Amino acid sequence: MWYLVILVAFGVSTVNGQINCIPNLVSPNLIGGRTSSTFTLQNPCCIAQDPRVQADSTIVTVVSTSSAITNFVPPIRLSDLPLYSNLNTSGFFAASGGLVRDLCPLNGNLPSVIRIGDNVACMVNGNTLFCNGPLPNDLDYRVIQLVYASNGTLIGATRISPEIILRRPRDYHTIDTSRKGRSASMVVITTILPILFALLLALFTSLLFMKCCCCRVFVPKKCQQES
Ligand SMILES: *[C@@H]1O[C@H](CO)[C@@H](O)[C@H](O)[C@H]1NC(C)=O
């Protein structure tokens, strides 16, 4: 029974070329996992588990804006992948590519992550394949990974990643609200502190007064002994 289910599932995945993996961010808590122009993906080694994928297959990471992903059709030929310079017009580009044997070596030392958007030089010339240029901050992204055989023909594509939102400077609405909250407590503190301070000062002066003046009037002998 299970054997049948697995056979059918594999048949379906072979027919539509889908590789049953989902690209995802490294832990969002990891420092530098997301910046205002880059993000970092988990290693793509789930892909290497697919029986159609070989050590000399190429894994390509395509970055798309969330709105453009529905227009993206994986090119049949590796050489037809969209370039960084296409990002403005089409909304997607092939950011990085590497051999399965390099990205997921069998001997254990996994290069654990794929960093997207860290090549500033692509802003000057984004017309080379896999130019991994910085991502505009005001858009949301999704990622799909494609696998090509050594002869450059498409083997399949992963599922589409969840939406990826880059770090943004806090919009001023948020800052305004939080400053209002803070200034309320600041008002309380700035009101109470001087009052406390004045009370302390009054206490101190009256103590001083009692020490030097009242002493002289009421118990002159004791004060003279002390000083
Ligand atoms: C390329 O290689 C794949 C897998 O090895 C094979 O299925 C396909 O027929 C080849 N295509 C060409 C054009 O040689």
C-alpha cells in the first residue's frame, strides 16, 4: 500500500518536475540572517536527496519579488536564466548557482548557507549570469531553486519559499507612537525627581541648621566637646 503511494507520489513529482523541497531562511534570529539588502538561505541539500539530481547537477537560486513570482516560468536551458539587470523590469533574477557536489559535499563539511544580495558590483554591471546584486529594500521576495543537469537542461524546481521581508528602518509612525509612550513616563520622572530632590535638600539643610545653630542655643557644652 505505502509502496503504491510512494510510487504515485514519485510519478507525479517526475511529471511536473517538482522537487519536494522548500527554500527557507536560516534562523531569523541568526545575526546577519537578514539585512536591508541581503538575506541568507539554508543550504539546499534537501535537493540532493532527489534521485534525479546528480553530483554534477547545478542548483540555481532564483529571487523574485512576491508579486512577480506567478509570472516566473523556469527556463528549460540554464543559459536562458534571467540576469540581475532584469530585476527592475521582470521582477526576478538568478542570484546564484553552484554544483551539487560543491554545495552539498558528501564528506560532511557543509557550507551551511547561501547568501543572497552581497555583490555590490552588480549595480554597475548586472549582465553576467549569477550576478548576486543587492536587493531593493522596499519589496518583498520569494525564492525558488531550480536544478539543471550537466548538459544544461532543466531537471526540476523546488516549491516556492515563504515571503521574505528585508530589514527596514522603522517607519516614523511606529517611532512616533513609541516616543509618545516614553515621553509620558519622562514627564512623570521629570516631575517627581525635582520634588524628591527638594525634599532631600530641605532635610539636609534642617539637619545642618539644627547641628550648628540649635546646638549653640540649647546645649552649648555638648557642641563644644564635639567640635
Ligand atoms: C540532458 O541530460 C538529461 C539528464 O542527464 C537528459 O535526460 C536529457 O535528455 C539531456 N538533454 C540533452 C539535450 O542532451
